[in-house]
Amino acid sequence: MGSFGMRELIIILLVVLVIFGTKKLRSIGSDLGGAVSGFKKAMKEGDTEGQEVAKQLKSGTDAEFPETKTTSTSSSDRSA
């Protein structure tokens, strides 16, 4: 009862095909494929960056972090 059979999947596919049409389904499929490949690429880049940081930590060298904007307060601001 909890799973779909082949007959139900075919009916759902036909309903989706009628509602969206073939051109729209093709563009949705290519967009979805591009999103999945972009996600996989980002995951691989994240893994390589994580491995580089781990190597730097093991070797004892300082890890390079992107510079962030910090606001410094002067001593006159602190006393007020």
C-alpha cells in the first residue's frame, strides 16, 4: 500500500505530460540536470578545500582565510 507500482507511475507520468507538454518537460529536465551537476561540482570543490585546510592544519602552517570587514572602535568610543 505504501509504494507505487508500475501502473501508478505510468499514469502519473502521462498526467504530467498532458499538463506541462513535451517542450516544458524537456526544459524542466535540462534545468534539473544542470542543477544536479552544479551541486555535485560544488560538493567536489568543498571537499578539495576541506582537504587543503586539513593538510595545512596537520603541517602547522597558517590557513588562509578570506579577509573580512571589521569595524574597529577607538578608545574614545569605548569610554563613552
